[in-house]
Amino acid sequence: MSDQIIEWQARIYVYDLQNCSREFGFKTDEGWEVNMVTREQKADIEKKYFPTLSAKVLPEMLAEMLDSVRIKLRQGMNKVLDTTPLGQQHCQYLVAFSPTRMRR
């Protein structure tokens, strides 16, 4: 059941990312960087980049949802995820931003 919920949430998140891409006129070479972050990191990213898209996710589902979103976006796994730091960092959010679109 948990896997179905993660898959469903990831599908909605990717759908929202695609809509946001169209709304803000992303070019074909522009993409999203998706990361697991804490509340403070989320605020920093939102101050630095526009647009951003975030979702609050249960910590135990966060790594799996990140994997699913990256696969759906065809980014693959750029780095191996270690679930040990999750508890230490208290990551609660999945945040997507385009590194080429800095806030002015």
C-alpha cells in the first residue's frame, strides 16, 4: 500500500513540475533539480531560485519518492542515497528548482 501511495504522489508531483515548466516557458535544455531538504534549506532555495515546487513528505517515504520522481523525470540517480543522514538532518521536503533560473 505504501508503494502505491508513493507512486501516486510522485506522479502528481511530476505532473505539477511539467505544468510549471510550461507555465514559465522552460526551454528544452532547462530541467529540474530535485532534492530532499530540511525546512531551512527549503526556505533558502525558495529565496534563491524561482520557480520552485515543494512537497512535504513523511521522512520514511522521502527517499523512495525522490527516486520515483527522478526516474519519472529521467534524471536517474546522480548519487547514491544514504538513508542514515535523513534522521540526522530531519529532511521533510522534496524541493524542485531550476539551477539556471535564479531569483532577481
